[in-house]
Amino acid sequence: MARVRRNVLTEPASLEMFCRGVNLLKRDFSAGVTTTALGLAGMDLPVSAFDQFVIWHYVAMNILTPPRPAPNPNARNAAHRGSVFLPWHRFMLLLLEQHLQRVLDDDAFGLPYWDWAADGDHQPIGEQPGLGLWKATAMGGAGAPVEDGPFGFDPEHHEDGFRVVFFEDPISGVLSAPLGHRGLVRRLQGPTSTFGLPTSQQVRAVLASQTEYDVENWDARCREGLRNLLEGWIPFSADRRPELHNRVHVWIGGDMDPGTSPNDPVFYLNHCNVDRIWEAWMVKHGRKYAPDDSPDNPLGHRLNDQIISLVTRRTTTPNEMLDVTHIYTYDELPSA
């Protein structure tokens, strides 16, 4: 029987289990994984089950497909700015969900989602940063470091706090491991910003307006297609800021900004909602994907190209990720 993924703000049990499971994974070194085993030169450190996902995401963002000079704002990488964005993250969510089930000893646990569009319908100034997800009883709030909630860090007495172990250096882009570790950083809109989260109207527009999954050139320059619109490279707003998935990352800020964004557990609630929107689109428009396997199409983003994980020896393909309803469903899908 398929497990059910539920709204993290309306299902207290899902919220509690998710937070507890993440903290268990942060302390889980049972697999004996090290940075050396993951192919990272220059450091030899133990890696928790949770931080394996952080490193995997960072590595994927630094693999350009095809290789091209960097920096290039349109360059596809192994997980973003191209067609594989949605199936790649669906695979990642599935693997994290399985790890959470393991440490929670609950095969029925479903990864919860955060319906950020419902929050985006509130006023950006004065309301959105104070909504339920950011309470100490949920995910905790803003801070450098975040000091409240299940992922809080006390700079004076941080032995048992939630620590960021591996992060992308904002200047060099190199993966770093801070001496003594540090706490999680979030801005939540930022002190001088006025833009808000994506809205329900924007989600409805995505589902109603896009009939194709993706279009050539299969990168961030595409002006049509569900993938690029949902990833957030097509502007909705006059301010032309990042949209939808991208806007959520930028709005939260801090550790949600760089390639090591899975350091913030909210990363998974965001991507679970992105996955939910993709599922709603497929229910409406069919379980289709592009590009196909033509050799002229970008390697790593084609229908049957392998998606490789640092977390497991198992691989998958975008094709295998199109219909996973035998594994999980959502309690509710957004409508057009």
C-alpha cells in the first residue's frame, strides 16, 4: 500500500516525526561513510546519513552537462537548470524518506510537504516570516544561527545542537567543514527585502498554462515548459526576481542559498511541495517527459539517462521516476 505524504502544517504527527527523524540522521554514522569514500579530496571526515545528502547535492550542482566554461548562468548541471531537475529531486526525496523510515522504525512514514503558496497568499511584509512553519513548535525561525525549534543551536552550549558540518564557501564555492561546526542560518525574507513567497495564483497558472514538460534548449533560457517555470527561471513578477522553487530558496536565505542547501531541513519540505505540483501537472497533462534519448540531446537529462546517487549504489532514470504512485501519494494535490 502506498504511503501518504501530508501537509506539514496540518498534520502535527508528520511534523514531529520529520523533525525527530532528521535529528536522528544527523547523529547516524552507522554506515561508516567518510568524505574520502565519497571522493572528496583534502579532508577525511566522518559523514552522517543526513550530511551524505548535503554533499550529494553539492557535487551534483558542480557537474556541468555538457562540460562548459564556468561561470555560465545557463549551464545545466547534474540536477538543475535542465530537464532532470524534477526527477532528480524526486529520487533524492525517496532516498531520504527511506532513511527516515529506517531511523523512525516506521515503513508507513511519508515525507511531509510545505504548501508555501498558501503562505505566499499572506502579506509579504509583517505576516509571512511569522507564519506557523517558523514557530519554535515547528521548524524554528530566522537567525545566524537559528536558536529556537528542533534545529536550534546555542552558541554558548552547542554540544547537542543542530550543527552545519559541510557548507559551500560563498566566495570560493569550495566545500568546507567549519572548525567546531556552526548552527543553521536563515534570513526569512531579509531585513531590507519586500518580496514574498510564491502564491497560489502562480501555482494555478503553472498547471493551467503549460502543456509540455520541457522544451529546447532544455536549460534555464527556455521560455516555456513546466520544468523551467516550476524551477523558477521564468519570471512572473515585474521585479523579475527568482520565482516558485527558486524564490523559496532565496526568500529563506542563509543556508538555503548555496549548493549545500539541504543543510536546512526545510529544503525537503520545499522540494516535496515542488514534487506535489509536478504530480498534479502529470495527473492533468500525462506522465510525459522530454528530452528523449536522441544523442543530440543533453547527456544526463534524457529520458533514460542514469541518475546516480552518493547515498546508495542504486541508480534510476527520469523514466522510472514518472509514475511512483505505487510508492507514495499526496493527501491533496493543487488544482489549476
